[in-house]
Amino acid sequence: MLEKVSLQTKVDLLKKELHKVVVGQETMINGILIGLLSNGHVLVEGVPGLAKTTTVNALAKTLGLDFKRTQFTPDLLPTDILGAEIFDPKNSEFKLKKGPIFTNLLLADEINRAPAKVQSALLEVMQERQVTLGDETFKLDPPFLVMATQNPLEQEGVYPLPEAQLDRFMLKLVVSYNTKEEELDIISRFASSNKATLNQIISKEELFALRKEVEDIHIDEEVKKYIIDIIFASRFPEDFGLGELKKYIHFGASPRASIDLLKASKAVAYLNGKNFVSPVEIAQVAFDVLRHRIVLSYEAEAEEIQTDFIIQKILQTIDIP
């Protein structure tokens, strides 16, 4: 059995390796690592050019995993992602042509540029880690992680993701521009002829061992109840002294949010070098877990209330154990 210290050291080495090609963007890198350690999918929202593709590609290399990228467009079909049975006239039989979904890390680039039928094609894959083509069902080789990117909805030519699909993502990360210093570093690296070479840091076996250690992180019953209170406050705010939020919330967070908040907080505790979960880790990841799962009302949209405002109010009100 691999020692815990060596594995945690390798996680630190992995982050350093990623920073060979990714400048800044700590929120995105930490979020992807949380998803990877918790076996959860990640949705990243940000304008083009913020190193989203570079980060996932680099992560695949440092883990020795297969990586595929699919550009989502309005004319994309479900078979373009999943694959299809193709008739071979030479042998008079159907042959299976597997789509890009058969990989370890899938980057669904600009996922909200494709229509709902294509987005829905990912539902079974993301939840069950399997693909059904014709009469056959194929299990995907673990690990399997979808990292989807989307443009902010105020840009033209985009479609809001269905709530059912949003709920399949463990985290929604909001990525912003680099600082001046970071952008100076970016153009300096681009101008240099010395290109970084990435090394594999963690093997598949070590990744599975890391996941097991994350699962074994202790979480007290009172902290579990704290998670449930946060989720229920998003559904029934009036029961928690937050009656002023009721008119802004159309639907609260789903039961899957409770599970993902627990799993993600364990991963955060592990990355923080702790062997137990405290309310600090829950607050650290609550926005990323919940911001895409609370459906706002028309009143909230009219008053330009964001889900992060709702989550902030809940965290400020719920008693900390």
C-alpha cells in the first residue's frame, strides 16, 4: 500500500507540473483536481482564451491518461460524441465506430453552443459511466471525467444547459482573466523558444489509491447535518430565517448536491493536508457545488440576483457546528 505522505507529495508535484504550461488559474486547477479525486465532472464558465483546453490536456499528460476534445457546435449530432453502428457493405455487417466519449478525460468545449439533444446525450454517460449504442451497452474505462466549458450566457449563439444535465456536474467553476503579472508571464513564455516538457507524475493505480484515501477522510455527524441544513435552506429558506430569499428561488438544490458537497469537501480537506472535514472546507467548495443547482425565479432575474448571493446569505445564516 502506497504511503499517504508520498501520495500527497505527488499531488503537490502534479500542480507544479501543470504550472509549467498554465499560468495562474488556481481556481480552475484546484477545481479539476477536486473533481478528479472525487470522481465528479466539472463545468468551467469563462470567456475563450483562459487556458481551459491547455489545462485538461496537461492534466492528461501528467496522469498518463487518454484525452479527447470535442468542439460543440449547433450542427453537432449525438452520434458525433457517442459513436454509431456503421454498415460495412464489403462484409455485409454492422461495425461499431466509437465516438470521442470513449476516453479518460473528455473536454466538451463550449458545451452550450450545441442544442439540447446533444447535451442530453451526455446524461447517461456522465451518470452511469456507460454508453448505449444500438442493443449494446459499453462500460467506460475508469477514470472517466468530463470537463465542459461554456461561454457566459450573455454572449450570442448559446443555449442554456438543461437543469438535469447541470445537476450531473459536481462543480461549476467561474474562471476570470489573469492578473497583469500573470499575463506578462504568459507572453514571455510564448516568446521563448524553450517549450515546457510535461512528465507523468501520477499513475492510474496511484490515482485510484488517492481516491480511496479521499473517501476515508473523516466527517463528523454534526458536519454532515451542517451540509444538509445548507441544502435544505436553498429549498425552504423560510425555515431558516431566510424568508426574504423565498421569492428569488424557484427550485433549491437536489439530493445529488448533498452527496457532491460531502465528496468535494473531503477532497478539499485532503488537498489542505487534513484527515477530517470541517465547516471551513464546506464553505470553501459550497459555491462551486451549488451555484449551478439553484434555479432562480423571474424576480431574481429582474433584480439581477445571482446564485452566489443566495449561497452567501445561506452560509452567513446557518449555524456552524
